[in-house]
Amino acid sequence: MTKDAKDRVIYLTTPLTVDKRVRLQAGDRVLLSGKIYTARDAAHKRLLDQISNGQSLPFALQDQVIYYVGPAPARPGRVIGPAGPTTSYRMDRYTPELLDRGLSGMIGKGDRSPEVVAAMKRNQAVYFCATGGAAALLAQSIVRSEIIAYEDLGPEAIRVLTVREMPLIVAIDAYGNNLYEEGIRQFSQE
Amino acid sequence: MRIIDAKTITDAVRQIFLDISCKLADDVATAMESAWQQEKSQRGKTILRQLLDNDRICRKTGDCVCQDTGMSILFVEVGQDVHIEGNFEEAVNQGVREAYTAGYLRKSIVEDPLYERKNTEDNTPAIIHTRLVQGDQIRIEALAKGFGSENMSAIRMMAPSAGEAGVLDFIVQTVKKAGANPCPPIVVGVGIGGDFESVAGLAKRATLRSVFSRSPDERYKQLEIKALQLINKTGIGPGGLGGTVTALAVNVEQAPTHIAGLPVAVNISCHAVRHGSVVI
């Protein structure tokens, strides 16, 4: 399953409808364009609180992608500051519920819990990784940014970003194939 | 006695954080280039190239290398012949405040850790370790520590019988458990000895050493080399997606400890160990 030098590059546009999701395989390089939503720890907690209180969410989840990021402040004249992925496992507690409500993809870094992977398979969702630490490089693919909720959370507010050819890799596909496990197995000399 | 105005400390702290946040340290940049040469995974090479490109972009634009510009940690050695005019800790925090505002650095500190978790909006308070030393100078070493890697750190109070094998196993298991989370390639700081509290400090200080420096004690130097070899056999690789370069260096610092104890701390840093120092 794990591919290496000959990885294919796939141009993908949001919303990530199921027909697009099922064609992706762990290891695929993706250049993602369209609108995506930012949310990290505090925003996830609020989203889930709103769900349990029966309130409507600040954006419709169906076929959408959440990017786990808390960007640095934008310099004058710039769209956004450096904006690399934060570690995804901290959102694991909240993610299955969001997937079951229509969320179709996440962008972050690091492996996910078995519960998240099960919910991804159940909903044919995809988890992408972006390169942790490549924050300024990734920000270059963000062409628009607007805060749409939880402004008081500062860097943790929910933003809608418009991205153009954001470089990602499919880390876990809709079938549960996991590049973190397969890649490490391939190079382990233990 | 030498009189140093608190404002001088503020200015020094401000300048260090502005300098360290927006480019890779020279030793790290060199190590990353050779990591790119050595890496056997094509995917791993691509990730290393992205990180090198990121550094190049930041050197041109003045952007911070990572959006997590970290918690501000300072190790300050104050000469006992210095008199500081003004409030020392407030001066340090003011330097942090100014740097994180002027440098468009992210403010990542929450006031209460468990309940409100409200952002202080200026990245203060900093963590300040102060030590009184001889002389009439102040030496400030500053670290901007991201929490993707900090969260992956661990302490274990081992039995002395665990020996070198036990220590090596703990280091490697900590790195394996961390996997992709701390943004590998990582720099691993290891503290051995002291007590529960000080061993963590040893590990953190160890991350501040150059990735090319080896322990002056031959036995600990060999321990550093062995640990690095074992870590790079795990297969975690750049970005944790598989590869042969998982860590750039393992730096070990040791200290005397109790007859019953062998405290070991592993403090993990991402490749961008953002640190710098200045002498006033």
C-alpha cells in the first residue's frame, strides 16, 4: 500500500464530496483548493458544547474539511501569519461526533485514535497531514482568511480559509489505511 | 558593584525572541541539510526540503518559522556584583510582551491551566529560572518552546539497577510513543540524576546545546551516540511518515543524585530549537 517516490499528485477541491474521498489512498500527495475551516482545541470544545445544547453550529459540516491550526498574527498587508498544522490527537475526543454529523476531512499532523479511524471508515472520511513546522510555506497557499466564530479565542477562533493548492499528504484514507503505521513499518530497522 | 537598568534587560529579552523565532539556528540549518542528504525515504526528503524552504521564506519575509512561537522560557545567570534597578521579573516579561507583539508572534499562554484557559494575549508570564553566579554580568539564555514537542516529553524515576540499558530503552520508548506528534526530525534532551524537579531542567537545558556538541564525558558521549542510533532505527522519519532521520541529536546532561535514585527526563524539541543567548 505505501508508495514512495512515485506517489501520484491529486488536485482536489472542496467541498469534499464522497465521490472524491473514496478515490484517495493513504500516501497520495494532494494539492487542495477551496474553502476550509480552522478549529483547534478550544473551538472543538465549543462546537461540541453547542451540539449537546442543541444549538446550530457556526458552519455546516457536510462535506467540509477542518484544518487544525492556530495561525500567527498576519503582518500588515498579508492574508494570514504562518499557519502550520497542530497535533491532531488532542481533537480525537471530539472528532467522531463531527464525522457522524457530516464532516468529511481533517488536516493536521500525527496519528489518530482507533475511535477516530473507525468513525472515518463509517463515514468515508479522509485525514490529511501537512508538514509540521512548515508554517510560512503553508501560509503561502492561503489566499483568504476570515474569522466566522469565537473571535474571543484569538488564535483559536474559527476561520474560513480559501486555499490554493495547499500541499498535503493523505495520512489515513476512507478505508482506514494508515500511512503513519505503514511508513514507519517500511523504514523500521528494529 | 555594577548597576544595570531593568530596561536593558527588557531590550535584550525582546531582541532575543525576535531573533530566534524567525529563522533556524545555524547548527540546525546545517544538520537539516545533511539530514536531507542522508534520508532514504523520498517522502521524508520532500518533508525535509519543505522545512528548509520554510526557513528560506522566513529569512526573506521575517515570518516566524512556526505558528507555535512557544512558551517563553529563560535561564538567567545574575552576577552577584550586579544591582538591578527596577523589577527584574517584570522587565523580562515586558521584553516577552514587546517581542511577541512587534514580531507578529502568536500569543499562546492561558492564564488558568484547567478551567477558564483564557489567553493572556501577550505570551506572558514567561518561565524564568534565575541562578546567582560570580561576576558583574547577566547572562540570559532564552528558549521559545512549542508544545507539540513539549507534550511528548516524559520523566521516569528509575531504579539504579535499570542501568544504561534501562535509560536507553526509556529514551527510545518515549520517542516511539511521540511518533509524528513532535514534528520530527527532533532534538532530544535527556537529563539523568538530580531529583524529580531538577532532572526536567537538565533535560531542557540539554536541548539548548548545539546539535553537533557531544558530552565532554566519554561515557555520556557514547550514550548520546547509542541513543541517536537507536532512535534513527525506529523508522519514524521526517514528519513521522517513515524514514531514516528521526532525530538530529541526542544531548545528555547528568547530575549527582540520591543513592536510591536514577531520575531520567526526556525533553523533546522539534527540529527548530529556537534558542539564543546574550550577555549584559
